[in-house]
Amino acid sequence: MDDRERIYTLNKREMVKDLDMSLTTFYNWRKYRPKVFDLICSYYKGELESLTPLEQEMLKYFRELSNKDQEIQTAEMKLRNLKSKP
């Protein structure tokens, strides 16, 4: 699996949401505008490569949560952070 495929499979939901487009448009760009699609993938690839392996793993599992569970996890992390500060 090349980088384009890896990024595509990991982030298609997030990419569609970030780009504010339909999934159909996303698939059409991949098929009919490969240069534009590759440019978008390179942006997301750079974003992922700047994270540590642990951060990538955490982000993967975080994105699989429902919106409500994401909000709960975020609130719990903020609370833990506030408690640890003097």
C-alpha cells in the first residue's frame, strides 16, 4: 500500500469533513483529479508524520469514538491537566 492509499484509508472521513465536501465529490476527485487529490493527501501525510507514533495511535482511536465520547475524553484530559498543575 503506497502513502496515498494509507492516508486515504486512514483519514477519508476527516478529510471530507475538513474539506466540507460530499463523499461522492471526494471519490470523484480521487478518480478524475489525481493531482489535486495527491496534493491534499500530501498535506495530510505531513500532518501525520509530524506526530509521534504514540500520538498517531491515540489520534486513530480518538477518531473512532463517537462525537459524544470524543467530548468526554477531551474534558477528562483537560481536567487531568488542570489537576497536575500547581
